[in-house]
Amino acid sequence: MADQPLLFEPGAGWSYSNLGYDILGLIIEKLSGTSYADYVSSHFVTPSGLEHTRVLDREAIIPHRARSYTLDSTQTFVNARSWGTYGIPAGALGGTAADLLKWEYSIKQATALALDAKRLMETPAQLSTGIELDYGYGTRLGMIGPHRIVAHSGDGEGWTSAAVRIDDADLVVVVLTNTESYARHAQVIACAIARRILSISDSVINDLALTSAEQAGFAGKYGNGLELLSQNGVLFAQLWPGGPRNRLLYQGKGTFVLDSARDMMLNIQRDQRGANWVVVRAGGVFAFAAAHERENP
């Protein structure tokens, strides 16, 4: 791995990486002299009173464990294939909504983590190219109306999860699902619940016309497999290679909403070198960011 070239200079780009979390788990094992599962249990799960949380393994029979489902090509629910992450940090933790709620309050009160660690989790990333991204140390940040959000979400084969914390409203919303589809993603549901609790109205969605210069400037291939395509005066987003093309509704000032999922917003920003970045948010929470490939750091 040490022989592989860097994707970008440290601090100049952004890319989510499950492998990065797995490597952190190996570092924990090396420095602690114990397994990742035992370390998490003794340092976080037990002290925080998380009675129904554990690092999963293939052999364990877990009472009341939910089955997972996914949609096939005919949009019919079928049993999901096994989510093959066990015993490592990138998605191997199982538990209940009540335990996750308890964990979020322990972070808020700084009883589970040191204040410096909490601060890093809740501070947006500032890239050396001048782009600020709402991603902290392992957390996704954002806004719902006037309220600042600290959140995290996950998904796998037949599962989605989300915890959304809004400290100034003393509100935490936790959603776990045993289906996998964007329209039913736990983060979308959690943010919608938070908006209703806080009596925040949905934003008015526009469909403004794009100039030919704007279309040409926005269209192209970006990192993380994202592509923006212009067709007959309309811009489309293909969120992953081979995925469906989603019509974009222009809101002005480089901001778009997916017509098929109107809680998903794309904002195009330009960094100090003149490169376009697409920042994607779902329900107001940061999802991912990608630089134009021709200018990718």
C-alpha cells in the first residue's frame, strides 16, 4: 500500500473511505494490544451503558436481530445478501435505536469522549484550496432551518441508519431501517422527523432556466463517480457510474435539487484554483463532495 500514489495532497481533497476506518481499527489493535471488538466494548459500550450494542461477528446468534431486505429490479422486496463487514470499524457495529440515542447524549455531554475529540467531530473540514466541507472527524454536519446539525449515517446491503443531533433544540432523532433504498434511507426519515418536530416548513422548489454558459460550466465528470450531463437545456446528475440519470431543478447561485428526491441538494462551488466542486447534501446534512476531474487535486 505504501507504494501506491496519493489520490491528492493531504488537506487538498476529500474522499470517504471505509478502508481508512479499517486501518484506524488496526492501529487501535496495535497500540492497545487487544482486539478492536474488545477495545470498543471496554472503552465505550460498557462505560456508556449500551446494553444492546456489540461488534458483530458471523457466528453469533443474536436474539431479536432484524432481518434485512432490499428491492430487486422489479421493485419487489427480497431478502438482502449478507452485509459482509464483521469485527472491523467500517460498518460492523450492531445495536438498537435506544442505545444509539443514549450514545448521542453521552457525546453531547462529553462523557464518552474528551472535549478536544468532540470539537474535532463537530468542526467542518477546511481544505487548503479554500473549500469548507461539513464533514468532521467521523461526522456529517449541516443545517435544518436555523439549527446546526451533528449527524452520522450508514447503509449496507439491506440496512440504513442515522442519528441526527441538534443541540440548540435539545433534540436527537435516531432511525434504523432494515431496507435499503434512498427514498427510505434513515437519514432522510430522521431529518424529515426533525423538521416536523421543529415546525420548519419545506423549502419552495424552483425550476429556473439555465443559460448555455451555465450548463457548459457545470457539466462534466467529477470524483466519486458523479457526472453532470447537459441535454436539451436541462442538467442531469448521474450519482454513480451506470446509475439512473436524475433531472436537476435549478435554484440559482449554483444550487440544484434532484427532481426525483427533493430532499437531496447539490451545490456547486469554485475553489481558489478555479476548480468546480459539487457538494451533495441529503436532508440538509452533508453527504459527499467531489471535484471536477479535470481539476481534481
